[in-house]
Amino acid sequence: MRTQIPESASLEKNHSPVLIVGSGAMACLFAARFSRVGVDMIMLANWPQGLQALQRGGVTLVDLSGEEQTFPVKATDDPQACRSARFALVLVKSWQTERAARQLAACLAPDGLALTLQNGLGNYEILAHALGAERASLGVTTIGANLLAPGRVRLAGEGAINLADHPRLEPLIDLLRRTSFPVEITPNPQSLVWGKLVINAAINPLTALLQVQNGKLLELPGARLIMAAAAGEAAAVADALGVSLPYPDPVAIAESVARRTALNRSSMLQDIGRGAPTEIEAICGAIVRAGKQSGVATPVNETLWQLIQALAASKESAALQLAGKRAYAAQSYPFYPER
């Protein structure tokens, strides 16, 4: 069943719009939730197909029961159209964070705050360097979302949002809670960042390499062993760095997440499927680099890192060849999207 939400619905017209940086699965999910309760917001998108879909038809959200709702959104690719934004949610891929930071430097209000809810390591540091620590904030979310098509997203699992405390956060927390997101403040955000990193390293690369949904990893004995080894290595690196994980058993929690999200297609699997860059550098690559610095061997994560890089390169090569053939046949130049 499809429901069209009227564009006039807004309860925040007297406030600066919330800026959502990105147009992928998580960005569309948050935009839909904000629009549903009338929070004024704008999306800053750099993916041409995503931007066109958002401007033409808004965001369509498919919930866990299969019901569809379409929500109007404002979307632009011009940072100047987002000037003086007080709050920004950074929901791009980790390899796009530097570009997002440059865009935010041009449009975030002097007293504004950019919150990263991204996968992997290093995103907060990039934002803090570009914007100043007083305008950057760190968070982690376990909410799942799958991008079905440009501007069309399916909720893949409810979850929480955990945030590092920041003096400017309270109004944004109120808005997030109004949209039905459970939000908690944590005194140890690095614990949550590494906690999610361990799980991502155990699940995402293997699903992309094997082309399977999360739950299938538990049915394949070899995959389950590799999954456990990747989680164990990442946890050992965290321990060497003095980071306490938010759970006692990294293997058990990785398997629990795979079981709870059994039908989910990981973001890395989705990226590989559409020939887009993956976040492997900020996940397994980051674990390998941290392991070398702390003297912890990470052979499984290094192998996964290299295999995903090789797979992505082969997919890109095949995609370019196909695009070239189509362009030649159409007597036009191929168009390569940014993501």
C-alpha cells in the first residue's frame, strides 16, 4: 500500500532546516523519518541519479511489513543552498567524508554541529579537522537500511543511535527522538565505534565476497570460521589500543547480529553489486593499520581487505567495459555516477 504525505506538513518552519549530507540508504531513511513528523530538512546530494529521484518524487520508504510511504523532501547539490545550517547529519560513505567536510565548511553555521553516524574509523577526525572540534560530533547507529533504487529505501532492521556527549547536541537529540529513533548518550564513544567496527569486519566483507545475505554466513562452516577470526583479530587490536568493547564476546555478538539481520544485504554487498567504491579501507584496512601500530597481527582482516579491493577492481573494470560498449553503440559518451 502506498501513502503520499502532503508536502505542506511541517512543524519546524521557524527553525533552520536539518541538513542531511548524502542520498543513499541511510540518508533516505533519516529524511523519510524527519519528513513524516514534519521536521524541516534539506538533503545535500552529489549522486546525480539520487538527486534527480529525490527532486522528482521524494523518498519512498518500505517498512518491515512491506508497506510503502512516499515523503516529500528538499534536495540540492549546491552547498550554498544549505548555508547557515545549524545541524547536519553526515550519512555518506566513509570514502566521501573529506568531500562532505569541505562542503560543510562552506555551509555549516558558526555555532552549528555536524554529527557523523557513518561506518568505519576516521570520519569524526576528518570532520573535526575541517570544522573544528566544537562543530563535530561522533555517533554510532545499528539501524539497517537497503537502497532499492535512487530515492527508494527499505528498512532492514530497527536499532539505536548512541552519541558522544556534546554541548550543542540537545536540540538535535529532541528532533531524533521525535522521529522515533531511540537515542542514548554514551560516556565512551570509541567503545561503540570499535564495537561496530568489529561486527562490520566480521560480516560485511564476507557477504560481499560470497554474494550472500548476512544470515547465510552462519550456515556455511568455512565462512563462520573466517567470520570468527576476523572479529577476534579486530577485538585484539581494540584491546591493544586500550579500547573496551561494549560486549564481552566479539564472536558471539557478530553471530548474533548476523542472525538478527539474516535477510539483510550488507552495505558492502550492495556497493559491490552496483560497482560503487566500498568502505573496506575504513573497516578492515583501518584494523590492519591499527594492528601494525599496536603490534597485533591481523592476517584475516588483511586478506579480506585485499580480496575486496581485487573484487571491486574487477567489477569496475567489467562495468567500464560494458559502459564503453553501450556508449559506442549509442554513439555517445558513457556517464559514470559518483557513487
